[in-house]
Amino acid sequence: MISISLNNTLLLAQAAPAGAPGGLLGSPMMLPILMIVVMYFVIFRPQQKRMKEHQKLIASVGVSDHVVMESGVHGIITSVKDRTVMVKIADNVKVEFERVKIAAVTKKSDVVEATVA
């Protein structure tokens, strides 16, 4: 004689079928993995592209380029060293900046030279 208790019957009734998928995406781990992949393409990859473009910009600067520094200072590069550049910001005023602080290189046609009338 086989006796099945009430507790065993309830456990058997609540068990999921063996071949049923775990949800909409198949597995509970798919949602965090999908979020990480989306975050990579939305946040990290564009930041890496901007960093590479900025490194190219820094490597390509030369003497007589018009630059804008991160602090907002506009000037003309007068000398270039390995890690620093000398920037002329006014007559007889030259300031040395780190190369990584260059925010943008402006075209010479964009810069209007001030003339005394």
C-alpha cells in the first residue's frame, strides 16, 4: 500500500514542468546580461571614441595653432614639448599648459585678430 501525505501532494502540484522556459527571455540571467550589453553601447563605447579623438587632437597640435583650453583660455601655441605647450594669450603673455588640457583647436579663419584703430 502506498501512502502519500498531504505535504508531498502539495509539493508535487507546485513543481514546474521540466521543459518550461524561465520567462520572456528564457533565463532570469538574460535581463542583467542584456542591460550590461546595452549600457556598453550607450555609455562606454561613445566615451572611448571621444577619448581616442581627443588623443589624436592632442598629438596633432603644432606651433601657430589657435587653441581653446579647458579653462576657456584662447591662445596661439608658440612652442610644443612632450607633455606641455606654451600658449600666447596676449601680447608679451605666454602661459605653459599641459597638452591634455587642450579642449579644441580652432581654424585660423575662425579667429579674428584684434587691430588697434
